[in-house]
Amino acid sequence: MGELKKLQKAFTEHLRNPDHVPVPAGLDERRMSVYSELIFNNVSSLLSDFFPVIKSIVSDDAWQSIVRNFFVSHESQTPYFMALSGEFVEYLAQAQLSADLPDYLTELAHYEWVELALFTMDEAQPDELAGDIGHLQLSLSPLAQPLVYNYPVHQISPDFQPTAPGDTPTYLLVCRIPDESVRFFELQPLAFHLLNDMHQTSGLVPADWLQEKADEFEVQEKDEFVRNGLALIQSFNQYRVFTDN
């Protein structure tokens, strides 16, 4: 390794972990301290903006510790600041977090990240489909994602912090709607599985899927079951979450 690369490596290692890595020889300690603090504060500020709920429910010391450990130990795969949120979620999913932190932290981080990811996605909003769309071959728009969590992440706040997973999973649909805002909808299990299958299988016909489920579960009122499912699909159409094949 050349001398310049050695210096660059020592320089960046100190910036990431100034409490345990010495200032490279020949560099001014005071200036390095200012620079190190500036970079860390910028990262902490960005993550605070990306994950406001997490920031609001953990102590300042805990937040600084999480960010510092992320800054020190995570090898980011992108230089872009807007992609830092995804790197943070990946870090939380793999890290050995302090036992003092809530068990739902990783799920909450993913929930907050999805909103930002859809808001910044470079994808055109699909047109609202016309007619009886329940009998069309549909796919879920890239701007819509069905999600399932063990914790009710959409309800977590400084005033509500669950100590155990919910009795049943939390099913959500998140989508970027025509006014460019991001909305979350809580779903019943059947609605989630319909939308999730539509997300995974291109060209799914909702009416056929509902009829199959009615037969599979031996639903007594099959016509009503299918009718209610199609009404749900029709109601989500206004948010432009579907594309036809």
C-alpha cells in the first residue's frame, strides 16, 4: 500500500472512531477533532431526519451510541446521503444491539425507511384504471408495497411503546399517492395476502383469486366474499396502486 493510501486509511479510520484510533502522525489534533465532530454530527442529523420516531423514543445517549456504532462498524455500499437510511436499516438488522433498546427497533426503522424510499423513488405514478378492474390482470405498482410486522409499528410513539409483539401480525399497505405524499393503510389478513400475491405475481386477476380462496376456505357466502374483495380493490384504485398487464 502506497504512503498516500496509508495516510487516507489512517485518516478515515480516525474520523470514524476518534476515541480509539489515534490522529495520524503529522496532522493537527485540534483540527482533526473539529472535522471528526462535524462529520459525525452531520450523519447524526441526517439519521434524525430520516428516523424521527426512533429518535423520539430513545434517550439522547442511546441515539448517539447507535449512530456512533453504525458510523464505526458499518461498511456502507453507497456514497449518497439519501441512501444512508437504507444502510442504517441494514446495520440495525445485523447488529448486536444493546439489551436496553426496544425489540421492535429494527421493524420500526424499516417502517420509517419505506416511507422515505417510496417518496424519493424515481418512478412515474400509474394512471387510475377504468372500469371493472377486479376482472383485469393486475400487478401492484412499484410505488406500493404490502408490509407485515410483528409489532404495530404504525402506532409507536413516545406515548405508545409496546413491550411485546402484537397478538396478531400488523399488515400494512404503503403507497405513494397522486399528490406525491406517502400513505399507510392498515389491512386485514386476507387483503394483505391478495395484495402481496399481486406484488409477487404479475398479471393476477383479483376475481379469480378471491373465488379460489372462497373455495379453499369453504366460505359459506361466496358471492358476498368475492364482492367485498372486489370492492376493496376498487377502493384502492383511486390511489393508483395497480397497473394492468
